[in-house]
Amino acid sequence: MRQSQLLIPTLKEAPAGAEVASHQLMLRAGLIRQVAAGLYTWLPLGLRVIRRIEAIIREEMNRSGAQEVLMPVVQPAELWLESGRWEKMGPELARLVDRHERDFCLGPTHEEIITDLFRREVHSYRQLPCNFYQIQTKFRDEVRPRFGVMRAREFTMKDAYSFAADQAAFDATYREMHDCYSRILRRMQLDFRAVEADTGNIGGANSHEFHVLAESGEDTIAYASQGSYAANLERAVAAPPPPRPAPGESMSEVATPGMATIAEVAQFLEAPVRQCVKALAIRGEDNPILIILRGDHELNAIKAQKLPGVKRPLEFASEAEIRTATGASPGSIGPVGAQVPVFVDHEAAAVADFICGANRDGHHWVGVNWGRDLPLDESQLRDLRNVAVGDPAPNGQGELKFLKGIEVGHIFQLGDTYSQAMGATFLDREGKAGVPIMGCYGMGVTRLVAAVIEQHHDAAGLRWPEALAPFDAHLVALNYGKSESVREAADGLLAELSAAGIAVLLDDRPERPGVKFADADLLGVPSRIIIGERGLKQGCVEVRIGHGADLEQIAPTEVIARLR
RNA sequence: CGGGGCGUAGCGCAGUCUGGUAGCGCACUUGACUGGGGGUCAAGUGGUCGCAGGUUCAAAUCCUGCCGUCCCGACCA
């Protein structure tokens, strides 16, 4: 294709709003333009990349035995009422009303639609297992769209839904999809990790996320320094703490005037922070609920949200609510004598002779011991904290380390959540009704474009992996407009290479060489062919086959062989 | 939704504090020169200063309200 005929509006400077590398480069290289918050137009170059990603996904999904379908973006409320998610989803689900006053939503995902299809059309165990996928537009009214297409409101997703007659059959499909995702990401030359994850809004028992490693990633991955354990921080666990030492001190109250934070209290009492225990008050259905963590630990909101009686989404209790419930301000509350439900993190429960708020302003207890000074029932024990770098790994191998990742894929074990709720069944070998076990498998196509760029760029611009580049070769024709010989050579190569099925972009614009080179570096097409009068006089063009390769002088007739 | 920032030409910005009728660089158009790493010169095009209301002889500038957008926190492919 001719560059003069394509809209590729490159920019020297990145627009002010773009912070991360991929967003800046996507704007600068003319892949996308923003329409509104979280809504983007894909320009020709960006769309070509999307198409190549989709092609790889299709190939691998088809290879895994999945069948492609296409479901509607607009979905009737009835199905969502059946699954219970019409209420559960909240404002992220964009709702609309048609001219007949019927309720609809813009599909953020398609479990309801596919389960409805299944119950209508699939009736026999002979048709199982089966796996349906689509590549389609999703809409999620994100609280905060961010980083360009990385977190957009409207985006393209490949989503798949599997149905199996029993757990063993399901497990096989799940493993196959796990492998399939790994193949897809490897073909895109991505450095990624598959990690255990929280299931969030989709529901179900277990899930794995696929993260492309990048400093700009929004997620933190915890992994064991040895062995294979890796999990999203939302879900990551550490090895259990050693048993609690026996009490060594007696409990007494000390004045801690004006001390509100753990750090202040610890310093004032000349005790290590990990000797303190902190109490966080979160909102329960009616009363606040106290969460007890070791002083140096951080609350994990996802884990806390799963506690019985906790209001979702998780909110901290207000100062007034805390005062009403405990009689003290937030800086002085503690588990001793608490009149509200108390949940204790395993690590906090393993501390002896600890320091905690006395539920009296400006006072703390020291030398406190579980069991002796306050009750601790097994039922109160939970894992409620974020693991930290250096924690012992749960697999008993080494310690935990962190990486940042971009979640590009997420596979879920749904169990029979949806099939049960929506009455999807099949007849088994004995002629009895069975409830299919489902899985669902998402992969963010447009997000992948950003993720690929995060891993494949340099100071000058993009560096597309060959499998994803919008073009295979960039023909940079110098002085194309005025030099007859350049024009002939360039047009000839364009025709020849195109006929051979090589996607070529010919820079035939009347720009100076410097501009063309700078744009070529920005666009990041893997192979480059430079055609100039200087070389042609010696019967040569210059080629660079692949990123970072050396420039070679070869005859124009040899180009096609070198590119193959 | 809470906190903060920003809205002036396609992009990046100055001008706002201290009111006086809008400017710089790049881009774009035309011409000339130039022609292997964002070239030079000349002449141009392009702006309801986010929107609405108010104060004033006069508003990009002051006041009020609204909208948009970006960043930081709770959600997710």
C-alpha cells in the first residue's frame, strides 16, 4: 500500500494526556485517536494490528476445537435478571431502554447469552464437551478509563464459553484453553505469566490470569523465587506463620497521647511495628466489622470483601461509626473487649505480647496475648492481608517476589453457577438430566495491542514483532517524486512483493529523507528497504531484515528472496 | 465516587495573578532553493479562548454554575 494514500497521522510530540509508553506511541504512530473517555477510533495502521492479533487468536482457538459464533452487543434484561447479575453488576453495566420501554444492556460479557443458547439448542451429552467463542465489542462503563486502550470502556474481546458433562471433561477443556492462551501469547512474542487469580464479578471457583509483564501494568503478581507458584496479589497467599510463642508479659494499659498511626505508637513505645496489631473498621451490613492485621501488614480488600456480613464493595467505617461502635477514634481502636464482629489475620494471630489500641483515645494495651487476654476462635481466623516481598512462599520453596503485569487474559472455572441459575441441562447417557459444568475464557484483543507495545518499543518508536506488524516491509523511497529511477524501482518492488503476499508499505510521500526515516522508526515495521538514487547507481537497494539487523546492500531483484 | 490537575489553532504551549479586543513552536497551503536522518527562505490558512450566566465602558483574564478530559485511590479483558 502507498503511504500517501493511507491516513497515518504521525506526531512529533505525544499529546499531553498520554502517560504510558504504549498510549503515547499509539497516538504518535497514528494507530488510534480518542473520541471520548475510554472510546477510541482505530485508524488503518492500528486496525491492521488488531486484525493480525485476531487471526492468531482464531487459529489457536480453532486448533483447540472451539467454534466461532457472534452474539449481540445489546442484550435483553430478562437474561440478566435470571442470572441475578442485573442487580449485582451495578453502574458498570450500561443499561438502556428501547422504544417499547423494554430494558436492555450493552454486553460487558456474554455468559447469559451463551447459556441461553445452550439451553435452547444443546440437549445431549453426545454434543459435549463444546466450546463457543467470539471476537466482539464489549462495553463496560469503567469507573476510570485509563492509559488509552489499556483500560477502555469499549473494547474488543475474544470470549469463549465451554460446557462439559462432568468435571473431568471440563478440566480437560480448561487445560486446553490454558495451553491455547499460552500458545497465542508466545506467538505474539510476549513475556507473560499465568497466575492464580480472583474471580471477581464473573463468579465461579478458580481462575487463572495471563499477565504480560510490564512496569506500567496495573496488577501486581506475587511469585515464588523457586517453583511455579504465581498469583495475583489480590489472591496471593504466603506460607502459614510459625506457631505463636507463649505469653511473656502481662497486659497493661499505657498512655499514648496523640498517637494515631502504628508507626507513631511503635516508635513511642520503642517496639517493632510487627509487635503491634492494627484494627481496621469496615462497614458491615449494620455494624462495623473489625479486621485485625499485624502492624506492618496491608489489608487485602478483595479478601476482606468475602467475609460474612461485609458490605460490598468494601468501605471503611466513618469516624463517627467507629466512635459509636468502640467509644474511641480510629487511631485507638483494638480487639480487646470489642463489641463488634472481629476477624483476625493469621499473621496477627501469631503475635504474642502484642500492642493494640485500647478503645480509649490516647491509650494502648501492651503485652496482650490471644486466648489469655481476649478470646480467639478458629472461626475468626482468615487470610486478610496482602502478601509482601520476602514472605515465605506457600509452596514452601523460597520466598515471594513481585512483578507488575497487564492482565490480557483470564480463564474461569464457572462450575454450574450459570447453568443452574438459568436452567441449562442436557440428557446424559442414562437419559437423566445433567447440569453442564461451564468455563469461560476472556482475552482482551485491543488491550493486547497496548501490551505488545509496552514490551516492543524503543526510544525511536514501535518495534512490532513480525507476527503482529501492520506491514511486513517498509519501502522507504527517497526522492520518490522527482527521481524516475527511484520511482520505477519502488513501484516495481511494491508490485512484486505484494504479488508474493508480502504486506508492503511504500513511503511515496514527497517528504525529505529525514522525515521518512523518523516516521519509519516510529512505525516500527520489522523489515526496511531503502531505495535511493545513490544506491541505484550501483545497482543496489539497502535492506534491513528484522529489527536491529544490519543494513545490507543488495540488488533489487534479490529483495524478495531475502524477505521470504 | 472521593482527592488533585488541566481546558487558548490539528499537536505542544505562553498569555489569566495585575481586565484593554489573542500569540509562539511544530503541523498545514503556495512558491523558490535543497534533497540519505524531522532543511532554509518568503508569503499564507486556521481560534465562538470548553459551555452558560453574571460583574464591567471593556472579560481568555474577575465571579457563579455546568460540561469535558487527565492523574492518584476502590473495579476489570
